[in-house]
Amino acid sequence: MKIRISAIYCLFFCLLFPLTVVHAQIPFRVKEYTYFDGLPSDKVLGTAFNAKKFLYLFTGKGISVFDGYRFISFPNFNNDINAYFFAEDTLYFEDQEGLKYLDTRTFTNTPKTIKSKNYSDTDPNNDHFNSIYVDRKNRIWCNDFNHIKYINAEKNAISFLVFPTQTELFDNIRFFEINANEIWIATPRGWFIWEEKTNKVKKHFDPKLANADVASAFQIDAHTLAYSSVSNEIILWDLETATTLTTLKTPRDQAIVGFSKSARTVFMHSNKTIWTIDVKDFTTELIFSTDKRIRNVNHDQETNISWVSTDHGVQQLISPHQGLKSYFTNQKTEKPNPFISLIEHNGAVVALNESGEIWVLEREKFKKVYANNENRKIYSLGLIENTVVINASDGIFWFKSNKLIRIPVDLPEGTAAKKIVKTLITPQGELWILFSKGKISRYDWKSLKPINSSFANDAEFWDGNIWNDIAVDKDGVVWLAGWMPSAFGISYFDKKQQKFIEISENHINPVHEKFVGDYYNRIGIGEKGNLYFSAFGGWNQVDYTGKITKQVDPFQYKIIGNHIVGISEDKDNNVFFATEEGLHIYLREKDQVVRITTIDGLPINDLTYGYLQLQSGKLALGIQGALILVSPEELLKSSLINRMELSQIMVNGELRFIDNNKITLGKTENNITLYFSSLAYLDMGQVNYKYRLDAAHEWTEIGHNPEISFNTLSPGDYKLTVACYDNFGNIQQKTVDIDLIAQPPFTKSFPFYIILSILVFAIAFGVHRYILNKQRSEDHYKRKIKDGEMQTLRAQMNPHFMFNTLNSINSYIVNNQTTDASKYLISFSKLMRNILENSRQQLIPLTKEIQTLTLYLELESARLDHIFDYTITIAEGIDQDNLYVPPTLVQPFAENALWHGLLCKNGNGKIEIYFSLIDGNTLEIIIQDNGIGRRKSTELNKQRSPKHKSYGTQITCDRLNLANPRNKVIIEDLYDSHQEAKGTKVTLIIIL
């Protein structure tokens, strides 16, 4: 939306009434809105706010609503508005069709007709409802050509003929409910009073009011009535005493056609001009003028913004920020004449302009106290012993009683060609005069005689640099700032060495990249030992030792303008600094820079002249022809006024209105755009917005544009929150909270998911049944194959074991050990019975497996003359009777340990067998011997029987793998500390 700025500074008062003493003035900034910005018509009768603070505009083509960003027009409603009145949220108005009312709580409502106009008869009076007013009992008062009338709750019109020959009343009537039972009526033929008791209209009881030719009237408060006359007088009437307070002549002898009021000010306006009225001292002051016809003025008390309705659109008068006040000299000059030097003296601001004039701002009055008729070249002001000092081309002077008194100081030769930058008294009682070039002149302050001892700095230090400022910090140290091409522009004075020390020396600041430049302009003294040095291209913060502690420049922060001059620190350690593009503020806590410009109320943006921090903490800024006072505390307050509303909604490209901030989207409505506003009516760049979809989400920044678009919004319930904050980071408390319900299409709805789930379940169940049946058939065949393989392996293993056992019995018989052979044969028969019984089973209880294993080890121990011992350990918690394992599982490994590990061992051998559960589903069996180890056993076997191959352990491994691929057999060689073999450990991991 294009917004034209028709006037930047409406200071017509200054141009019309040039005085040497002026008060604080308001440089209104004006925005103009016309048809090209969205208004239905340039003819604007007036404006009014509803309860939510949307601005209603009444135009030649209907009603429009403005939210600060966009105009919202009511569809199918474009009639010319002739009169209107707001009663809370109800708008009463007259258009071409009749008298209507509109509920403004939501934009969805349409106007309803109270009384229609009748154009079919010869009576013109029933076609007019002008000057609408609604009293406390909802009677609608209005007028036509000849009558005063009201319409009661039953829509009955009661009319009073008061002007039989008057045919030009139209909107020149004003109604006031002074008391609960009477209505005062102001007309061009005098004041009338309607009494409810008699239901009659009669002339006012006071003859002066009864005969007054009223042009416009307004009730200022419960005690004061104001009205203007056709004879261009303004009368203030005391309602309590029924007497005239004062009679004023209208300014410029113009007819006053309207009154209005803000929180603290009463306004009146003619067709071209707006004034204020001071009801205390009965004075008026011009504040705004235009070349367009003013129809109405409406003041928003919260924002302090005025809305001026004209025949060429509406004009928005924006007051400066509450922390800014401007004082203008009202003088016209052919060349620029800014205020270049400022000091504070006894609570007043003394200001020097470029032409050498001296002005004083004291008690809100800005006056010239020295005209410089001698055309003396004056460079700057100073303050010594609470007396103003003038630094001029021909010397330095006291400024007393508005006169210049020369201070008898012998200045060096060539002073006239130099600029005196500043004078000060050092803590040592010396007067120092700083020139723009060359050495500082030093004098004893009491005698004003030159001090012979010189500075220890070399000539290059003084002759090769340009000096811009000198200041004494709170510790009494003198600091110097300027342009030092061969170094950097900051130095401090060392009293012991009588020398200025450059802080760019490596022992102070070894990293020179921290300097923002080599041309420093001004020095600011802060709290907590901080000093600030402004420069071309940024500023530095320096501590009392000279160490740079902060660097602020346009590369890191949003600084507009490279010429940074005045700089200071407020009580919250925020840093204010001025450039040619406005007043900048470094917000310490947020570590960001914000800018104050003409948008906020500065008369101009170029602030590169006088700059002074006052003892109160305020800032004084010198500009062209004016002085600005800045209150940092007020300036940093938010201009947002805790308003925030949803304006419009577009769903799938179509406009939709809602109630109670609840939005339900249909199944095919997934594209939505939300428009909202802070309703502060600030410039777009002063308000930022952010949103989140619910409390669990992070905030999303959307900048200055107050709208959000969601494309292909996913179904769900959202708690959308929109918040706003100003350019200082102040967050407004009020937010827009929206319940956003996005309904899914049928293909994403709950019933569809149920049907789809049932269908998928049925298909899956059918497929599952088919696969299960097929799997069962395959498993049946696989199981038969596996059983056959297991039987084959057991068939291979059993003869192998029997062959080894029979060999042992045979050895007893050969050695004539018949008794032992008989015992051995009995044990063998038990063992064989167990093996035959177990061989029929896929799995056997662990108890039977251990019995079989024990029989085997006993047989072998007896046969080998007990050359080895064995132990079988079963961990606690193992239920041997209910834990099942494949039969003849451990015996082959025990046999291997005996025959390949212990048989060739010197000394007694040992076999240890452990059964334990790793978890409820895994059995661990460890078979460990202390034999000769696998390597030596392999070598002996090759020597004794190179072609012999043992099958027992391999068959067992195959059985375990066939039973479950996750079963494991782990064989480890054991060594002592000398890496000598000391046995073998076999670990079986069996998944039960």
C-alpha cells in the first residue's frame, strides 16, 4: 500500500508568528490516505473507532475499516454516508436508503434498516436523518430541514417543528445529554432544550444561549460546554453556574466548524486549520493547516494520533515520540545555521549556533540572549566554575548578564587561524585550551600565566594530528580524541610523565583491529569507569586503563551513517550516539542497535552538530534552527498500546469472517492467509511480528508484514498465537490467539482410516493365512529332513562311541583283568542302555545327560587306572529335570579332552565341566582340561597315526548347528605365564 507523506513538519505557527521566545512545538508528521491506497472514495465525512479500536471511515461510497495496514470494505455496501454516530459497538448512520445500524463487533454483520427513506411523496423531511445522536435510553436523535426528531425503541418517530422557514439545517445541529432527563440542542438559531417530562422542545432558559448563532458545539467535560458562533467567536460556558467563562475571538477570524478532544487537549478546527484551546488560561495555538477542506477531526487518546477527514482523503497526524521535544527559533536564514555547541548552566541549556548567536532553553521557553552583532567568530561554549565561557577567534570570554567579558589570557601567536575546540580546568588547577591543531596551551588558573613546563610529547604528536575533543573522566584523568594518521586517535594524560599516552601502544591494546578507525570525534563519560569515543565508522568503549572493551561499527550492527559524533550512556548502560542519519541507541542487554529518525518525530535526521548529556540524564541535540530534548527513559518505552486483533482471513483465495477467533477449515480448505494488526497505527518499520502454532513450538519471526500464509496445512487442531514487539524489542502483552481446526479430507479422515484399516487387516489376514499354511507345509517337510539328518548323525556317533568302549573292554580281557572287565562291562551296559533310550529322543532332560556323562567318565577313569580326576558343576538355579538338551552332547568333548589332552600328560590330569544359564534362554557348558594342548596333541597324533581322524566333536558341532544356527562351539587354548600350554577350554553356547 502506498502512503504519501503530504507534510513532514507542520510548523505553520513558526512561520506565521515569528518570536524570539518560543515554547516546545509539535512537528507533526502527516500521512495521507486516498482512493489509491484503498479508500472507497476520497470524500471522507469522518472517522470513528469501534470498541476494538479499528478505525471506521465514512466516505462517499460507503464504510471502510482501516487496521493500520489495509482498508477493509463491506461488500455490497457502497452508498454515500451522510451522518453517523457510535454508541459502544453499535454504529448508527444514514445513507441513501435510510437510517440504519450496524453491529461492529464482527465484520460478518450487515447493516439493518431502522427507518427507510420515502422518495415517493412530496415531503422532503422524511428523507433526511442528519446529525445523529443516541442518548442513554437508546433514543436516536436527528434532524431534517425543519424538524428536530427522535426515534424510540419501537421505531416510532417523534418530530418537533422548530424552524418552519429554515431549510439549511443539515448537519449544523448538535445534541448533548446534559442531564438524564433532558437533551440540549445547538442550532444556528440558538440553543434549545428537550425535556422528557413534557416531551417538548423549547428555547434555552438563558437569553444569551437562546439567541446564539451556533456554528458548532462540544461538551469538554461535565462542567464545561464550548461552542462557536457564526460571528467567529468561541464561548466557554460553565454548566454548573450557568455563566459564560470566557469569550474568545477565533484565530485569523476563521469560522470554527468542529471541536474534538484528546486525553489532555481540546481541539477546534476551521475548514483549513486546527488549533488547540487551553481552557485554563483561555489561549489558543495553531498546530496544523492544510489546503484541503477539513470535515472532521478525530483524536485517538491512546496513540495520540489525530485523523483529519477531508474532501481529498484522510490525513493521519503523527505526534513525535513521547521522549522527544523540539524547540524552534522561528528565524529564517539564507544559509544553514545549526546549533553547534551546547552546555548546561544552572539547569538551563545554553546553545550556540553557527552564526554566533546564543540561545537559552529554560522552563520550556527557548529564547535568544546574545545576537552577536559584532559578527565575532565563536567556535564553542565552555563551563568554568559554573560560568559560561565563550571560545572565539579573538580569545576566550566570560558570558555574564548576556554580555561577553574577555578573560585576560595571552594566547599563542597564530591563534586567530586556529579553532579553539574546548577549554577546561584540570584537576591540578590548570586552564587548558585545546586547538584543532597544535599544542594545548596551559595556564595557571589563578594567575592566568602560561605554564613554562611543556608536555613531554614530541613535536610530531602535536603538529601531525587534528584534535576534536578533550574531557576529564571521573577519576580526574584527561583524555584526548582526534585524527592521528600515523597512529590511532585516542590518548590519555599521564601526570607523572607529563605526557599523553596513545592507547594504541602494544602493552595497552596489542590488537589494533579493535579500533574502529583513526579519526575520533567526541568523548562520552559513562558509569563504572567506561569511556566512549565516537569516530567515523563506529565507536569504542574504553576502560580507565585505556583498554578497548567494546567495538561497535556498521559491519556488526545496524548503524546508518558513518559520521558518528555525540555519544553518551544512560542509567541502564545503553549507549546513545548521533549520526547524519538519526539518533542510534545501542541496547546493552539485547546487544543490538536501533535507530530514531523523522518517523519517530525527529525534525531532521542529521544530528552531527551540538550534543550534550544533561545532569537529569536527558540529551540535548542541536540541529538546524532548533534544539531537541531527548528523554532516554521515555524514548525507550514502547509505543505499542496493548491492542492486537485479527483483521481478515482468506481461505482458498476467498474472504471469510470469523467470530471468537475460532477457524474451522473444511475438508478441501487447506490454504489460509491471516491478516492482523497491532492497531497502534505506527509505521510498518516500527512493529515486528512473530507466531507459533502451539506452546511447544518455537516462535517464527515474520518481520514487519502482519500476515501469515499456510499452504497445504496439515490436518489437526492448532493453537496459533501471534505476538508483536517494537523496534526496541519491547514485547506487547496482548496477543492474537486463534483456535485453528484443519479438518482432513475423507481420504485422511478417521472413518476412512477405519475402513482402510479393516480392509488392510482382511487382506493381511488372508495373505497371512495363506503364507502360514504354506509355511507349515514347508516346515513339516523341513522337520522330516532335519529329523533324518539328526538320526543319521546319532547313528554315526553311537557306533563311534561303542567302538572306543569295546576297545577298552578288550584291553581288560587281554590283560587277564576279568573282574575289572566284568565291572566295566556292567557299567558299559548301563551306559549303552542310557544311550539307546536317549537316542530315540530329540531332546532329553539335563539330568539324563549328566548321568550318561558321569557313567562314561567313570568307565574311562577305571580303565586308565584313574590317571585323571573330573568334576561336574551345575550352577544354582538350573532345574535339571525341566531343562532339555540334545542327547550325548558333552561326552565327545570330554572324550577329546581325555584322549588328546590328558593321556599323554605327565602327572595327574583333570577335567572340569560347568553347567550355567547365561539368561533364561541360553545354556553355557564349559569343558576344561589341564592337558598338553591342541598343538602338541596334533604333533603326537601325526607321529602315532597320521591317517586317523576323529569324528565325535565334528558330528556334535554339526548337530548343534542343525538344531539352531545361533548355537556356538568355542575352543580356546590355555597358556601359563611362560606361554606354555596348560590345557584346552571348550565352551558350548546352546539356545534352549
